[in-house]
Amino acid sequence: MDNPIKALKDEIKNRALIYYEIYLQLSAELGSEAAIRLMGKAVYARGKDKGQQLGEKIGEPDLTRLARAFVEGKNGMDAFGHEVVEVSDTRAVLRLTRCPLVEAWDEAGLSPDEKKTMCDIACQVDFGKFEGAGYRLKFRCRIAEGAQTCDMELTK
């Protein structure tokens, strides 16, 4: 494979379109609210599995170790542009500078409301991951809502 980072981004974009197709089918059968709830629960559960792995890797909640883990170990395969904005004993602000999911939804012509809905579903993996590792997560801004970055504020 000539460009592994492009291949990774393409796979993430494919996942974004799968999310959208599942959402459309569930919405048609069960209604939008049920689709959002069910998909969110499923994506959160997957994130929680990842959070348990993260917790095993860094141990008890520690924002400095979390920030370090957020940017390390990508081996040049960082499709989301991970950055640490700030870290202290009480808070870490972690940033994503790009989002292949949003890129895919843009390319597919989703409206701003549809992109927000899809991001509400997709970011449940982040809530599951960080909550599963013992942290509280709040998004300060999201690319899907027109921001330049996704900024995640984490506390213990």
C-alpha cells in the first residue's frame, strides 16, 4: 500500500457513511429519536470497551498520563490530528485538528443538522472511552458544528 494514512482515512470515511446508512434505515423503521438512541448506545458500548483498555494502559485516572497517551503511539497513523492544548492536575484539553468522519459527511452532502446528528452519535465512542477509563468528558467545540477543531475537556 502506497499511502497507509490515506487508507486509514478512507476506512474512517467508510465508517462514517455506514453510520449514516444505518441511521437512515433505523430512522425509517423506528423514527429519528430511536435511531439516535440505539446507535448512540451501541457506539458508546464500543467506546467503553476501548476505555477499559485505556484504563489498563495508564492505570488510575491521571490527566498527564492520559494526555501523553492521547498523542503517543500513533506511529505516523494519526488521521485525526491529535494535540494536547493544556494539561493540569484538574483538567486536560485534548484537540483533534481534523475529522475524516465530517469530511465524508461533507462529501456526501449532509446538511449541517445531519452532520450534527451524526457527530452526536459518533462521538459517543469518545464518551464511552473516556468515561470507561474514569474521566468526565465535555466537548468545547466540534468540527461537525463548524468549528476548526474538536476540543475535548477531560476531568477526573
